Amino acid sequence: MIEWIHKQNKDARVEAFEVDLSSFQSILKFKDSLEKWLLDSDMHVSIQLLINNAGMLAASHRLTEEGYDQMMGTNYIGAFSLTKLLLPLLKNSPVGSRIVNVTSFTHRNLFNVQIDKETVAGKYLPRSKQYPFSHIYEFSKLCLLMFSYELHRHFHWPDESCKVSVIAADPGAVETNIMRELPSCVSRMAFIALNLLGLLQSPEEGASSVIDAALAPPEISGVYFFGGKGRTLNSSALSRNIRLAEKLWRSSDDLFLESKLISDRTYTS
């Protein structure tokens, strides 16, 4: 990808960083490395676009370094933490900046959820007899969507002149390797069914909604792009519940502070 970018623009300054969104230490290391690179490259220390696209569909329950469910950590908690840490760089941009959170239409499968620190961290899961991977995936994408709307409200309700916009993007059904942990027959049957229904997209087609969100006019914020062609939709009523979104924000902030405390202890020990 770096070589392709340089072919398009030989003067482009490009650097690749590796980050594990299930690890708060890795997120912190990435943030520090990015800031150092911007300074060393004599570029403006800011970010114009952040796309939170990391996601996984885990077939079994695994824990992060902080003791959270790994799928919740990767799909939501990590995105929340990364965004929070990079907000100063986004706000420092001399032009309008944007956050795009990649969510999923599967959030519509949920009609009633409990929001607190324990459920967001997935700490209640070991008591379950079987890991509810489908429910956890749907819940993580619902959280990311509610976070998008709440972050938009934090930016724009008190100050409509805020230069940071927040958009949720949903590619729809895309043929990727996200189901690689499931039995191959399950993923094959799912893709066959989606293809017969005319819903399955290639990765290139699936990227269109994310590109739409990234390139939308700067005044666009707090909306849900779905399926490309510039289309926006209303997400589920549950995802637009302001009271639940406020609870999610508080719970996520508590987990962020908890992760930071664990990281500080690890670093100093």
C-alpha cells in the first residue's frame, strides 16, 4: 500500500504503524509513535481523519491484558480508547477533522440491552455455558454506533462551530475473512445465502460506504452511512437511545481510566 501511494504521489510522506486494539499498551505506544513521527517529519502535529475499522468475530471467549473480553476489546473498547487518546490531535487540525466508526447492520438484531461497566467489558461471559459470539459481535457494533452519536453530541450540542465531525459507516454484507474462526461450512453457507439474496459485496464494493463517510462535506456529522452510493439511513431505535448512550459513555470512560491505571502500574513495575 505504501508503494502504491508513492506511485500516485512521489512526494507523499507515508508511514505504517502496527497497533493491537485489544491492548491498551499497544494503543498508547501507537499514539506516542505517531506523535513522534509527525514531529520528526516536521509536519503539523494533527490528524484530519481517523477511521476505526478494526473488528473480529471470535468463536471462543478470550481475555485482553486488562481482563476484558477480547472481541469487545477489539471491536469497541479499543476504538473508544484510541479515539479518546487521539482527540487532541484531531482538535488541533487547522482544517475540519473527522472520525468514522465502522459498524454493522447486525446491531438491528438487538432490541434490549443492559449497559454498565461489566457488560461493556464482557466480564459476565465466563458464567455462560457457551460463548455467545454472535450476540457479543452485535453488541460491540451497537456500542460503536451509540458511541458515534454520543461523541457527535459532545462536540456539536454545546458548540455547533466544532470542527470535528463524527460519522458511522456500515458497509453491509461483505465477503471478508471475519468468520475465519468459525467452521468453514458455516461461513460458506452464510456467503451462499447472502449471494442468492443479492446482498453479498466484494471488499472493494464494501469500502464505498466508508469512503462516502470519509469524504462527506465537513458539516455532515452524527449520521449513519449504509451500503455506498452516498446513502444514509436511520439506525435502530435502540442505537439512538440517548439515555443508554450516556450510560455507555460513562461506562466506557471508567474502563478507559481503569486501563490507563493498569498500564501505568505495568510500566512502573
